[in-house]
Amino acid sequence: MFTNLVKAGSRLNKTNNNANASLVYTKRFLNIHEYQAQRMMKGFGIDVPKGNVAETPEEAEKIAEVLGGQDLVIKAQVLAGGRGKGIFTTSKLKGGVHLCSSPTQIKDLATKMLGQTLVTKQTGPEGKIVHQVYIAERHFLRKEMYFAILMDRKAGGPVMVASPEGGMDIEAVARDNPSAIYKEPIDIMTGIRPEQTKRLAEKLGFSPKNIAKAQDQMAKLYQLFLKNDCTLVEINPLAETATGEVMCMDAKLNFDDNAQFRHKEIFDLRDKSQEDAREVKASEYDLNYIGLDGNIGCLVNGAGLAMATMDIIKHYGGNPANFLDVGGGATQKQVTEAIKLISSDPKVKSILVNIFGGIMKCDIIALGIIAAVRELSIKTPLVVRLQGTNVEYAKKIMEESGLRIIAADNLDEAAQKSVRIAEIVALAEQAELDVSFKLPI
Ligand code: GDP
Ligand code: MN
């Protein structure tokens, strides 16, 4: 996916863990599986290969037989792109998409995919588990192109993005050959103009007799985008087949969470098995959580403070393990759950609490922290920087608790301490030392 183009709608880019990445984590855009997307597309008259989804190798084999037995493709269903070039962690099978020529071969590949973890360049090193495989009829592709409709901040509305160089390396095209990417902003009031889709279809290199067909597919994709409150419709590849058809071979659909109330049946498709388990848990308590790759857990309130905290941790040479935003009006219970969640992550070596108590009072936060540390006998050292309403009272409560909570007066001091402690704890663990000694700070 063009992460640079859909930044406004994307989550914090986990592989590019830096403070400049866009942090729009209060928005979640629902992502659905390819087989679900293809069904939805069919309903809009969009041409997709025939196919069906299977959860067992036997089902996969049966579907292959029904589809005609030859010229098939099997595709691992995970909520991440780059499957074609992915790798399965335990079976070591290469590729989450395979062209096949018999039901036996489909069954064999399904056995190697189902229940396994697929790692692609979009999943992160932990990969995603495959619970379903999609079996579809295979087409001979004369040309693979890229087509997407997405919400673009700069254009202030939807934009069609297309490239004749579709297929598996579209990110490389965006990077190395941006002039091969064409854009057409859509006027949301008047809709797509035929000359726009014509221009794109010609630039994509469809053969003359297929221009109108391609235009028709684009217009229908826009209808789907509009009617379902999508933030992204991405077809890669959009293909011209050897038999002269225009087909959407793959699909990625994202939906605007703000429109959830209008699309219950779509939002029921949410597959939590594909999401970060920690993020799912956080959402149960209405907390905004983002898992990152470092070792300092961060509990903050507000997106601005999250960014500042991330910057300052990096400034002092540390790396955040996550961001957990309890928001403006969190309860003591939420703070307790937040601390539990952060400390349950084995990567976390120290926790930095950086809260500005306004609507949410500092003493409430202190009580939440103390409750969590007591309840779970949390060993992870906590550095706490509170500012705002009732801060003195909050400090007193923490001091009197007798727990190992390290208070800091300002953010610099707090960040330095949390970075230092994380380093010490990590070293101590490596040396298999008990880390519950009094830290030399
Ligand atoms: P992705 O890697 O997750 O984007 O998965 P895709 O569904 O896009 O499949 C990866 C690649 O497999 C595509 O770019 C195509 O080159 C190829 N592919 C998928 N389906 C077919 C098919 O029916 N016929 C042929 N020839 N190639 C296909
Ligand atoms: Mn694809």
C-alpha cells in the first residue's frame, strides 16, 4: 500500500518508529479480508475471479473441485499486503499466494498455510496467523496494473491513484519511479467524470477495446467507495487477462470508523485475530494503545503529550515500547488497566507515566497506579511525572504508599530516568541478576 499517500488515515507506522511519523491513532480504519472484499465488490457489479473461502484443507480441496479443478490460485487470508512475497514461519513455505493446477495441490498448500503464521513486509516480524485460505480461479494476466481510491488530505477529498506498473512492487514504483503514478482528484459533489477514468485507463495501458470496460470498473469501484464510507479501495493488481477481461485480482478495503453506525454488517466483519492482542485489550477499556518496538512503556494523556514524550525519550537515547493514551477524563480503573497492560509486555523494562492533570486529577492517577502495582505486584520500575490539579496531594499518596514509584518533577528528568532504568534492567536481565534491587539513580 502507498503508506505515504494514505498517511492521514494510517496508524503510526510501526516499522518506521520515529517521532515524525503521523500519529493519528484515535482513528481506526476497519480492514476486511480479501474474500469479504471480493464478495462486496461482486455486489457492485465489479469483475472479480470466482472463488470461495476455506478453513480446512478438505474444504479447500472441495472448493477447488467445484471451481473446475485446474488453473487455480490459493491465497492466505491475512489482514496485510505483500502476501505474495511473504514467508510462513514454521512450515518455511515461501509465498502466501500460489498458482496451482489441481485440487490435491490446493489441499497440500492449504495444509501448509492454515494455522501458520505468515510474515510479510507489512506484518512486522511477529507475522499474522492464517485462519482461512481463499481458493479462486486463476486467470492468465496480460498486464498487471495498480488502481486505488483513497481519501487524500491535500486534495481535501477522494483521489484516484493509478499506475501501469502494478503487481507486487508498487512501493518500489512509488519510490523509484513516481512519474509512473497518476492521480485524479474526485469532486465529491459531481463524482467521477468520464474523461478522468478515460485518461487513467489510457495511461494504464489497457488495450483500446478494453478502455470502456476499465472505465466502467473504476466508476463502480467509486460507487462502492462512496456507499460504504471507505477510506481506501486498493486493487493491486487490476489486470487485463489474456482472454480480454478486466479483472480486480486483489482487493484491500478500509472503512471509516466514524461511519460505523451506518454499516453494522460491515463492521461485524472485524477480525480481532488479525490485530495486535494488546490493542484489542486496550480498546475494551476505551484506551488508545499502539505497540512499538522499544522497551519503555509510556502512559500519557493526550496525543500532543504522546508525541512530546516519544520525542524526549528518543532524545535521551531510549525507545518507546508503546503508547497508551488514557485520554482526558479517564477513571482510576482505566489507569489500573493501562498499567496492567503495559507491564504485561515482557519487552517493557521501565514505565514512564507522563500525565497532565486537568480534567483528570493527579490524585486519581496516583490511586490508579498504586492499585495496579499492588494488585499485580508489578516489578517493572515506574517513573512518574505528574503536573496539574492536585499534584502535591498525588505525590504524597505515592510517597506514602511505600511502593517503588520514582517521582520526577519535570519531563527531562523523567525521560532520562526511564531511559537509564530501562538500560539497567535490560542489562541485569541479560546477566540473570535479580532486578528488584534498589536502582542506583
Ligand atoms: P499480495 O501479494 O498480498 O498483494 O497478493 P495478490 O493477491 O496481489 O497476489 C500476488 C500476486 O500473485 C499478484 O500480484 C499476481 O502477480 C499473482 N496472482 C494473483 N492471482 C493471480 C491469477 O489469477 N493469475 C496469475 N497469473 N497471477 C495471479
Ligand atoms: Mn496485491
